[in-house]
Amino acid sequence: MTVFGYFTLEPYLSIFNDTFDDTTMLKNLRKLTVADDPPLPDTRTPGDTVYSQSKIICEQMAMDIVKNNSISIIGIRFGGVRIEDDPGTTWRRTTWFSHRDLCLFIDKALQAPLNISGIYFGVSNNHRLWVDIDSAKRDLGYVPQDGNEKV
């Protein structure tokens, strides 16, 4: 994801390290939004940095096209889509994107009115979800059907 760089900052670092205290921290967890939180690529792994930066460049190009034309573009910041279609057991479960929710999201994006453009987080409704999917719910009518359970 283009925002994995936030795992160097609290409280997201605690989610990554699985030291996050649900009882006190979930009440105050501010979910990252596309509008308010610029991408911070994961700099720990060179391949991830290049991958994140290429996604960011494509998003910027798409939004420039939208500004200068009467065209609609919907960009998706995909969460973790696993072959097994389960959230797994590591921190990555917080960004799991089930196969069913992925298909639903794409369907909603394809059916969106032509005046809708934007970048959206595509994830399931996961425990410790730290990215905001409210804009996808509002603009696209996306309501995830799946989500990981608290472990």
C-alpha cells in the first residue's frame, strides 16, 4: 500500500508490532484518509518503495487528467488480497481485502456515476482497520461484506 510508511509512526507502529492495546487505543485511532494523509511508501524494503512510488505517480497522473478533462477516474488503493482468501495471522490482516469484497468494490466502481472521481482504499471491514473507507461507502455505495475477527 502507498501508506505502509505510516508503520514508522504511532499508533500504526503498534499495529504493525502487534502491541496495539484495543481497549484504550481503538477509541482514539485516527484512520488515514486519502484526502488528509499523503502517501508514505514503505522505505524498509527497496522493492516496496518502488512499488509504492509507482502507484503514487499513477494516482497523481490520473487526478491531473480528471482536472483537465471531463473524464471520470476511480483509483483503488488495494489492501491485501490473498490467494487463500483469508486474512492471515500477521498485521497484514488489518488491510485484508476478501475476494468477495474486491469483486463488490470493482462492481460499485464500474457502476459509479460519471461525475465521481477519486482515489479510494479498497479493504474489507477488518478489526484494527486503520485506513478510512467512508469515502468509498459514501461515493460508491461500497459496503464490505467481510472482515477479519479480533484475535
